[in-house]
Amino acid sequence: MLPHRLIEQLLQQAVAQCLSDATIANILVRPCPDPKFGDYQTSALMSLAKERKLNPRQLAADVATRLILPAWAKMEIAGAGFLNFRLDTAIIEEVLQSAARGEHLFFELASAPRTVVVDFSSPNVAKPMHVGHIRSTTLGDCLARTFRLLGHRVITDNHIGDWGTQFGKLLVGWMSDLDRNALLADPIGEMERLYKKVNTDCESNPTSLERARFELLKLQNGDPQNLAIWHEMIDLSQSQFDKIYARLGIRFDHTFGESFYNPRLKSIVGQLREAGLARESEGAIAVFFDSVQELKAHPALIQKSDGAFNYMATDLATLQYRMETWHPDEIVYVTDGRQQLHFTQLFAIFRAWYPTLKPKLMHVWFGAILGEDGKPFKTRSGDTIKLSDLLDEAEERALRVVMEKNPELGDIERREIARMIGIGATKYADLLPNRQSDYGFSWDKMLAFNGNTAPYLQYGYARIQSIFRKLDATESLADTGEKASKPNLKLTASEEITLAKHLLNFGIVLEAVAEDYRPNYLCNYLYDLSGHFARFYEICPVLKAEGRERTARLALCDLTGRVLKQGLELLGIETPQKM
């Protein structure tokens, strides 16, 4: 068990002895914000005292008298009721040795694994994936990877938009103006052209709009010709999506589009009406939130007056299917912030509809991507930037940087490294900010080899690998690991100890990412790790050191490289061996 986890367990037991009614799961130990106060800290006692109108410092003293810590941990009461903990170097050395033996990488698997569904990306059929899709796609993928690493059962589902009113217009365009050669060359581009043309016609010509509605109705009623065209649209779109996902290194367990749930919609509306949750209003069917104050003014439409179903009905069917099929403990929806009201309504309806089911339902929302002018990020002509074009440019810009920094590399190796850097920089720039904030997109900042960027972290990893390439031919990395795993690994320099303590906090950060759905915690941790390593490497000679000192420092290099690689992998970022 890692040191902070044992301290946390003992602390929870001591609190339970003092306050039998306390929810001890909320008594957590976290890294001290300022190292001068210690290595770990808890502020939970102050909240417990406030709830019970107790003196927080006195409660801290009472807990301290019941808290029996291992010999390697020291505790002190500070401020209004903080408990600070400091580790002896001996336990840090012990944890490093067990990591060097491969017993752990400074994190533990969840003691109570959950089944978690992560719904993310969700592009629309017949439309190109654009720059806005990068946020949902990278954020959802990172969360899924983190949950999996911590031992949870994760199910990823790409809920694509493959049903709706746009297909009536697409069908009209397909049957009247399709350019087969253009379709072969650029399927999404041709379908986008058809949609824009017919949509413009519909705005000015009622006859065109009526025909689009007629073709959509035929599709919904199972017309063989329209269904065949619709299936071809989906297949062509999915092929384009798959190319983007392959470049991003992202896979889904399932891709169930809106159409998958269409057979359930009529029954869903009937069930909601029977349960007294939905009723007719002006020919339409809606759910009214009479008992939910924040939603009273926002009824949720589930069936239009013309009989058509909308997104809310589809999302309710989706939620019902997931509960029946996967029995999740948690469902995470990753979409932009404009859908906050929709998901508040969705979750409220589900709670009233299935009061005995208690899954954790989370809308993990995010802000917009802005250009350097502070406006929505678009092309110079004002068009939405296609995601494929963005990735192309990222790789080309990265290639220029690689050629400048390492001109002796061969062309194939240069391009492969540029691919890792370009894609990695794009993802990292998106994951680094607080997800609920808008952020400014800057090529220069994201591709910089200094500062909090993916190239900086990738370079840090590559530099560590170069250390082991410089080892004597007689001493391999396996030899080094064997030596480090033996007893008596000693840390003496302050830079060694600071780096080691930061490594010990890796698992705490991963748990926080999963708990708060914020990959930026991991980004900042890895950046700080690289900074600690840079100072260690500058002050503490590694290859020129000798004996136990050399072994310990090589072990620190190896473990830092492993944590960097694992952390970047969770962010969906590859790590080149050299740059």
C-alpha cells in the first residue's frame, strides 16, 4: 500500500472513533500545497467541525491522540485544524524500490471497480468532423483511458448523428444532383455540397422543402431505395470518421447512432405518458417539471405535433438501453457547454422515470476553441476548420520544427516523429486548459519545446531514453533495473528526494482526474514532473556517478520515464524515443 493511502486509512479510523456519524470516505489525504508544511495534508476535519459547531483545532487534537502512524510518518497540527504529514526518506526509498521491481507505478487499482459508460465524439453523418470535435474526442478518450488504468470496466460509445431532418434534404440532393466522381474522390465533401445546395433551395422554395419532407417520411417508413442511399451515406461517413480516429489513436467499443434507438421511441413516449411524466400540449408531447424549481420554465419536448421524435426522446431511449444492457454505475456524456440545459432535463426525467436506479449521470461539458483574436476559431474566409486539415497542418508544422532541431534524421524517421509531435501537441493544447474555459488556439505555443506543451514533455521523455542509450555496452537497462530493485537504494541529494516525492503522487493525480473529469490535472502534474527531473539532472550527475549513487539516480531516471510515458499515454499522446 502506498504511504498516503495507509495514512488516509489510519486517519479515517481515528476520525470514526471521534465522530461515529462521520462519512469517513470523505476524509482524504492530499499533497501539501507548500512543501515547507509537509508532504501530505488533510483539511477535512475543519468541515466536520463546522457541521457540528465544534472547535476545528480541538477536533484535530482529539483525532491526533487516536491516530497511530507508522514510524516513517510524522504529523503536526497546523492553522485552524489542518493535519500535516511528513515522510521519512526511508519509506520513499522503499516505495521507489518496489516500483523499480515492477510491483506498481505509484498508483493502485480501485478497491471497488465500477462500470463506466463514456459517450463522446458523436459526429454527424454526411458532415466533415471539424475542429470543435477535437475537444469531445480527446477529453472523452482520456477519461476512458484513465478509468481503465484504475481498474474500472469501461464501455465507450460513439453516439453518431445518423437520423434526422437533414437526411430528407440529403436524399433530394443525392437523387437529383449527385456527382459520382466527386463522391469517390471526397465523399464527405460531396455530401456537404449536396446538403448546402438543397438547404438553400428549401429556404426560398416551398416545393423543395416539401419534397425533402416527403423523402424523409419515406425513409422513416422504410422505403427500400431511400434506405439504401441512407446506408451508403453512413458507410461513406464512417469510413471518413475511421481515418480521423486512426490518426488520433482512438477506438470505440460501440458506435450506436441515433437510428439504432428509433424502434424504441414510440414506446418511450407511451411509458412516460403512462407514468404521468409527459402530457400533450398544443398537439405535441412534453415533460413538464412541476416539482423541479430550476426546470419549471423549461419543459422538455419529446414528440413534435407532426408526430416526429426529437433528441430528448432519442437520448432517453439511449439511456434506457444502456441501463438494460450494460448496467452501468456511471454514465459520462462529453459534449460542449451549450447542452447543459438538455442534460439537466434528461437526468431529471430519468430520475423520475426510474426512481430505484441510482447510476451516477455526469455531463462533462467544455468551452469553445478561440482563435488568437479571441473569436471562434475559423478559417480566414470564416468557414469551420475541418479536423483533418487541422491535423495535416499540425504534422507539417511539426516536421519543420523537427528538421530544424535534428537535421541528421532520415526522412521516414523525421516524418514519424513529426506525426507524434503534431498530433500530440494538438491534443495536449486541448486538454491542458480547464475544460470549462474557452481557450485560444496558437500554433507557436502548442509546438514550442519549452513551457507546458506536449513537445516539451515528449522531449523530456526522449532525453531520458538517451541516457540509457549512453550506458556502457556491458550495462543494459535491465541490469540497471536489477540493481535498483535490490535493497538499500539510497537518496541523498535534495533534488533526488523532491523528484521521488513527486513520483509518489502520480496515483493521487490519476484519481483526481477520474473523480473531477479534468485531464488538466494530469497535464500539470507531468509538466511539474519534467521540471523536477530537469533540476535533478542538472544538479545530480547520473552516468558519471558511481556505485549506489549511480544506481539510485538511474532508477529515478527510469521511473520518471515510465511515469511520463504512462501519463502521456493516458492523454492519448505517443512518446518518441528520440527527437
